[in-house]
Amino acid sequence: MDNQEKRPSPTPCEECQYFEYDDLADEEICTLSLDEDEYVAFLNRKSRGCPYFRSGREYDTVKKQNELPGLE
């Protein structure tokens, strides 16, 4: 077996545009604003993935902008 320490892969939250550093809390948090009904539905969902995930990776954002029609 390999004794090297494996670095955990980032969770989808860490790659989401809603995952930001909060100075007051001194930690990274999800900044998505859900009302009470949406929050309850989110907590009770059966799937593991977040339905609100949006890629916040800069490369993906730029790639998407360059794919828009009329940008040549």
C-alpha cells in the first residue's frame, strides 16, 4: 500500500459561486439565500448533490461568456 498522504478532493461547495469567505464569521459559508420552504426542501431532499450548485470557477465563467452569440 502507498503510505503517502492523499489530499482530499474539493467538495462541490468549494467550487460553487455561492461559497464565499465571510470576514465576520472568519470562515467560508454558502451565501445562497433560501426562504424557509426552500430550506426545508433542501434539507429533506433525497439526492446528494446540491440543486443550487453553480460553478464558480473562473475558467468556466470565461468559457461560458466566450460562447455567447455575437462575441467574435
